[in-house]
Amino acid sequence: MADNSAHGRFVWHELITPDTDGAQAFYSKTLGWKTQAWERDPSYTMFLTSGGPLGGTVGKPSEAARWLPYIGTDRIEDTVDQARSLGARVLSDVTELPNGGKYAVLEDPQGAAFGVYASSDGVAPEAAAGVGEYSWHELATDDYRAAFEFYSALFGWEETGQHEMGGPLGVYFMFGREGQAFGGMFTRTPEIPGPSWLGYVRVKDIDKTVKSVTAAGGTLVSGPIEVPGGDLIAQFTDPQGAMFAVHMLASDIKGRCKSAEGSAKKAASEPSDTEAQAAATGAARREAAEEAAVKVTKQPAKKAAKKAAAQPAKAAKQAAKKVAKQPAKKTAEKTAAKKAAKKAAAKKAAAKKAAPKAAKKRPVKSTKRTVGKAAAAKRRAAPQKNKAASAKRSAKQRSAARKSARAVTKARKSSQRTTRGAAKRRASAKKQTRKAR
């Protein structure tokens, strides 16, 4: 069963800083702490979490910024006296507070500063640190074995485990009480500042914390790195130079991984944003296609209606054009008919004239006969020649008669045309005279 007394437990954390307002704003942004003035002394501002107050700020412009942890004690005067006897130095002797509590500030034999506090009202029962609360405390010292002997004699701490860090850092020694680990200590190298205490605040997401700290003006000193047991840590300095650290438990890391796996499974079983957008786009396209189909279906009817409405006006225009064109069209038709008639008459005359010549050029077919037959044919052809000559003379006479008739007809037609032309000229002259009048 855990010891619920305050003795040996880290019960308070005080920030000594040259800029209290800036520091309060920084830690509120990065660790989510709230600030509140202490009701017993409004000049003292406290940091609060969901579990209650955990620390406060003290403005000291002439001093370097640093965090000072306070360890609980049941009898503060006896603890201070014992610390002196073990080689500690008293920086601030026992001082009584307005609420009845007491505190003192000491420096261990190797030079690490810490405070002791005795409450008049007691402290809350010991419990695991929540998010935003201090979950680990680390001492970088010149000799971790000598340091552990000092604190073990003063507060009753016990060894809870060791880890070999390798290289010059050597062993990481862990301490606590009744199996509950409070923190660790190690022998520092010259590059590590100290001797000093460093507090670790539990966070839910160390990556987000790193981003928020650097964004708010803090500096990342190391990490995030994994430590034995699977936890993650990172160390920083705030804008005023005070060093602090954060701690993410392995259980929180596993919980985040399970949450990520659950989100991945959910995302795999549900349509993604891209798929949803594609589905929405497909639906929109189908709707657009349907609307287009309706429009296409309506267009012929619409065009037909427009055409029907336009037909009367169109017909009227066409009729008007037709009426306007008729006189010119008739005149053109008459002219074309006359030209065609002249061409036809000329072709007919040329054909008749060429007919006798063509008849003269026709070859006479002959066949091969025997000598007897040829003689007989000659005898028979004699009377026929006389007939052909007679027919030829008759044909010439008929052709001459036809030529004469054609000449008479042509003369008559020419006379008629001349007469008609004169009549037209007279009619035209009459019209012009009427117009002139």
C-alpha cells in the first residue's frame, strides 16, 4: 500500500524567471496550463491543471531562469537540520507562508538546488500523474551514488532499477518509494549543465508538443527519443532560458497506434473523400446527361413550332418575290425560246443541205462473182443504169424545187421579222411620246 504522506514526494514546482508574464503565456500555450493568482497572495501566480495547482512563478530579473522542485516533508525543521548535517547548504531558511505552510531552499552536497515544503493542510493522496502533471524527476549530478545516499538518508528513497546508458554516461539509476519510481539520476558529463534537477511533464502527443514549443519561442535541446520501457522524452528551454522536459508514456503511444489503426480500418471500410467526390461528380454528370437528353428531345418539337410559326410570313415573302420577278422571268423565257427556235431552224437547214452530199459518198457494196455471173450482171445493169440516171435527174430537180421553196419561206420570215421590228419601234416611240407628254 502506498504511503500517502507528503514526505519524500515531489509536491510543488516553482519557476524563477525574469519575465513572469511571458513565461505564463508560454506554458499556457505549450502545456495547456492555466494561471491563477494565489488567493492568499495575489502577487504570486500559480499554474493549474485539471488536477489542481502544481506550481507558481517568482519574478527575479537579476537571476537566471530555472525551475526549482519542492520535496514534501512532515517535519521541515528536522529535515533542514539533517540536510545540513549531510553536507547540504541552506539557501533560504524555513519560512512560514500565509496559509500556514512552511518552506526552505537547500543545495545538496554536489550543488543541485531543491526546496522542501511542509503543508499545514496535508496533501492529496499519491496517484499516477495525469496529462499536464509532472510524471518524472531527473538529477544530473557529479556522482549519482553519493547523491542517492544523501537523498535516501533525507527522504527514505529506495532504488527501483538501473539501466546502462553506454559510453561516458554510464548507469542511469532510478529511485522511488515502496516500488513507485519517482525519477532517476546519473553522473553527468561536462557538456550537461548542472548539477541540477529537471522535471518531466506528461503529454498526450509528444510530436505536437515539440511543434507548439518551438512555435511559441522555445528551443528543442534533445529528442524526442525512446527510453527503456518504451516511453518517449524531449527536453527544451523556454524563451527565458529555463530548462524543462516532457514525457509520453508507452501506454499513450500504444493507444495512439490503436486509434490510428482504427481510423485506418474505418477509412478502408468507408468511402474516402475522393470516392465520395467521385460519386457526387458521377451523380452530377448523370443529372446533366438526363437534362441534356430532355433538351435534345424537346429541340425538334421546338424547332418545328418555330418553323410552323414562321411559315406564313415566309410564304408571303416568297409570293411577293415571285410576283416581282414574273415580268422579268417571262421576258427572259421569251428571249430564250426565240434563241432556241433560231438554233433549231439553223440545225435543220444544215442537215438538209448536207443530206445529198452524204448520199453521194455512200460506198457501193460489191460481191465476188464468177466471170459468167459478172457478164450477166452487166447485161442486167444496163437498163438499170438508165433508170438510175433518170431518178438522179428527178432528185436534182426535186432538191432545186425544195431549195427554192426554202428561200421563199426564209424571205417571208425575214420580211415578217422586219415588219414586227418596225411595229415594236413604233410602239416604243409612242410610249416615249406619251411619257414625255
